[in-house]
Amino acid sequence: MANNIQAIRGMHDVLPEQTPLWQYAEQVIREVLGAYGYSEIRLPIVEKTELFKRSIGEVTDIVEKEMYTFEDRNGDSLTLRPEGTAGCLRACLEHGLLNGQVHRLWYYGPMYRHERPQKGRYRQFIQLGVETYGMAGPDIDAELIVLMDRLWKRLAIRDKVKLQLNSLGTVAERQVYRERLVAYFQDHAAQLDEDSQRRLLTNPLRILDTKNPAMAELVANAPALMDYLGADSLQHFQSITALLDDLGIGYEINQRLVRGLDYYGKTVFEWVTDELGSQGTVCAGGRYDGLIEQLGGKANHAVGFAMGIERLLALMETVGDYPLAKPVDVFMIRVGETAEKVGLRFAEQLRDALPALKLQVNCGGGSFKSQFKKADKSHADFALILGDDEAAQGVIGCKSLRIEAPQQTLSLEQAIAFLGEHFQNRAV
Ligand code: ATP
Ligand code: MG
């Protein structure tokens, strides 16, 4: 079978045995976002290439080498979204959502980057994006952090992630800093690796983000951006840390945290873990007021974050103890011609009465023994059993597949009452 077509490298299937963990995380994410009054926005996966070039910046890793860009049949250059911030803002500007309004939005879905696939780094990956508009902060900056803190707690991984915080100041402050930084690195040009030499000319702040251990000392001794911040930026930053202190949320100030994207200003943060090897950033974000004008809008405020769901799930797998939903609660066994007919009717009546019950009916026949095997394999809690005798009397057998208990014979009404009672307190 050497010719079987396989998935694209770095793009993964999520198989049925894995989906309950995804669904659990997704449900908790929705609940937490709901608890803060955030609304979902749904966006296209493909946008004009120009949008990403203009927003993310030409000299970032993403635009330089990671985008899936292609010409469509009209000859337009399109790109599979590498991130969601640009598209979300594009949509809000396009529909006039930012005219004097405040928004708290989220989206969830696949992003595409042509990176070297490895653990925690894929070519198609899922992000939760959260974006807020129209709020100057620092309270909204802090709200996003508190929201994430709540999410970690709800997912039982709070002790596995740490918050790193920094301020990038304003464009003008960064410009002065940038010159000093370039001068510093030029003085030590011999110690720069190839990537950093390139970045020195294009995006020198990114050198601070290097993962090359040989450059760690050079970077540690570089001028610190914090020393170049003006009063307003410093005040904004200090207000956030004061709010976090007040709420008891710990953080570490990391002056080398600059983020890969060009559009951030003032607040930047990352939630990192050391349980996932080198791909340790689970969630990253910050303030990006400047992007709105860059995309043609009126001066406004924006702050948001993006979370890598595969990395989140990898962390959750280290915990492993979640109340995951099962696909089947009850498995119906039908043996005999009448039983098959009556069983289908019973099943529909059960579904009418108990819409949340997950009832799987055996299809394709088979002996009692083989159908019981399938019932067991389905991980159902109960088997409903229907032979021609039961069918003729209008009753149904009900047997627990979890505990040793005698089989009961129930009328349909009794079965509805019994199963309704049993599954009332089901896990999510
Ligand atoms: P990194 O430094 O790991 O490349 P980044 O700065 O490119 O991250 P962002 O663009 O900020 O990442 O994306 C936010 C989050 O999305 C990351 O913190 C990470 O959890 C996740 N993420 C980014 N790229 C990938 C990828 N290729 N595969 C899986 N998750 C990813
Ligand atoms: Mg990256």
C-alpha cells in the first residue's frame, strides 16, 4: 500500500479517541470567556496576502519564510492565515465595529505556518485568539491576564505555567532604544550568529529573542528597553503590575521579551512552561494600538493574545485526570426481526424523551454474544436488550455494563425514567 496518500507534513489528524480532551478544553475555554462577557467572531481562513504583509511586518519570521501564499484562479495573491489578529481587525474595520465602540472578541481555529515540524510546532495548528478594542488600559490588559489565570486554574495546569511580562513602550521610545541596541550589537558584531546579523539590519529587537545559547550572555548585557520608556509607558506598566499584585497573580518581568510580531507596543506578555521542552510558550499577547492605523482605521486601542491549543493539550496530558465525555451512554442490542423493528422505534422514543442521552443502536445484526461484545467496547454504562420476546411484550432488558447487577426488565416509560435519572448528573 505504498501509494496511500498521507496527510501533509506538520498537519495532524485528531482521532476520535483524542477528541474528548479537545472538546473538554474547548468547553472550558468557552465558559471562561463567557464569564468575562466575550463574544465569538468567525473569520475566513484565507485572506489577501497584503493584509499580513502590512500588519505582521515584512521583516518578521512569519512573512519572510513561514506563510502559505498562493495565487488563486484570478491571479490574486492569497495566504492561509498564519495568525488571527490581522483578520479580526480587518473584519472589525470593514464592518465599522470600531466606531466609538468597545469590543471583547474571541475566535478559535487553524493557523498555517511553514515551519520545521517538531514537537509543539506544526504547520497547521489551532489557536484561540482573544482581541479587545477601544480600551486604553491598563485595566483591560490586566483583565486578559486574569482571564488566562482563571483558564489555567479551570484546566488544572496553573502550577505548570508562569507569566512573563514586559513593556515595549511607544514607537518613538523604541526607535531611540533601537539605535542604542544596534550600536551595542555592532560593537560586538563578531559574537552575532548568522540570523542575528540579518536581524541587526531588519528587526534588531528580535535578536533579544534568540534561542541560541551562545548568544545568551551578549543578550543579557544588552541595553534594557525599560530604561528608555517614557513616563506614560512606565505608568501603564506599573499599573498593570499593581493590579496583578492586588489579585495575587505572580509574574516575572522579562526584559528580553519582545514578541515576534512588529505591531506590539507597551504591554507584552507570555505564559511559558518548562514541561514541553523548547516549545515552551503556550500563550502570548500584548497591546497593539498602532496596528489599527496601520490597517487604515482611526487611532484606537487594541490588546489581545493567542494561545496554541496543541501546546495547551500537551500540558493537560501531563495532568490527565479530566471528566471527559464518552460518545456512548447506552448501547441497544437487538436480536430478531421484530426486535430490530421495535428497537428502532423504542430508540427514537428514548431520544424524544431524553435528548441529551447518547444512545447507540447496534446495526448489522449479530448474536446476543457478539452484540454484548460491541456494547462493552462502546464503553457505554448500560446495555438495553431486545429479543423478540421482549419486543412482543413491549418491554426492554436493561443491564449495567459497569457494575455487577441483575438485568432488569422495564417498560419503555420505566426505561426513560431510569436512564433520565441516571444520566442527569453526567460529566460535561
Ligand atoms: P514561537 O516563538 O514559538 O515561534 P510565535 O511568537 O511565533 O512563537 P505567536 O505568533 O505569538 O507565536 O503565536 C501564539 C502561540 O501560538 C504560541 O505561543 C504557540 O503556543 C502557538 N504557536 C505558534 N506557532 C505554532 C506552531 N507552528 N505550532 C504550534 N503552535 C504554535
Ligand atoms: Mg514562530
